[in-house]
Amino acid sequence: MSEIFTTALVVGGWTLFGFAIVIGLVLDLVGLFGNWIILGAVAVAGFASGFEHFGLETLAVLLMLAVVGEVLEAVASGLGAAKFGGGKGAIGASVVGCILGAIAGTPLFPIIGTLIGACAGAFFAAALYEYLMNKKKMGEAAYVGFGAALGKVAGLFLKTFVGFAMLVAAALMY
């Protein structure tokens, strides 16, 4: 009976692990904390197995990758604004707009509101900065805002790519 119970625990644990990984990747796509869920799932699996499957080195690599994912996501909107002709102020404004937009959008439409709010915040902050501070025409300012929003979307894909890279690293270090 003990062997059946142990097998059930192992199967259940790895099933929960798989769900956590899928949830983490989905959360990455909407701009939430998916890579941290992945890191947590690997840490729990490592701890539960006495670090037989995932060691401290693996956790350190995944921690660094999670941080890289967050940085890429955070700066992507600014880089998008710059690529579309925005100045340094528009870059900073788009990053701040992403954060404020995500905060404002999340309670309105849980999960998807974070993504919509972040993209809208990046757009409006960069465009408004260019319009008010750099005296660009509305169309030019909106073009910079579009670049910021597009950069934000690219940042989400980069962050999700990092989530997959975390999975590859964990598998290779297994």
C-alpha cells in the first residue's frame, strides 16, 4: 500500500509541476509574473526530491534568467519608442506608462487587463510626452506611442522566450 501511495504522490507532484509551468508561460504572455512561477515550481520540485532533480546551481541559473526576462520586458517599450523616433524622455515615460497602465488595467479586466493597460499606458505616456515636451504634431507623437506599445508586446514575447529558456536550462541541468 505504501508503494501505491508513494507513486500517487510522485505522479500528482509532477502533474502539479506541469500545470505550474503552463500557467507560468501563459502569465508571461500577458505581462505577469510567469517566470517566477516557473522558478518556484522548479524550487519546490527540487526541494521535494531532496535536490536530486534540480540543484541549487539550477535554481541560481533560473533566478538569473527570470531577472533577465523582467529587465527585457521592462525596457522593451522604451526601446520601441526610441526606434519610432522618441527621445529619452519618451523612453522613460513609456516605461512608467507601462507600469501605471498595468496597475490600472488589472482590476478592470483581470489578467488581460494587465496586458491592455500596459500597452495603452506605454502608448499614451510616450505620445503625450512627445506631444507636450518635444512639441511634436499629434500624428508624430502617436507614431512614437505606437512604437512604445509595439515594444511592450515584443517585451512580452521576449519574456515568454526567457520562460522557455528557463525550461531548457532546467532540463539540461536535471
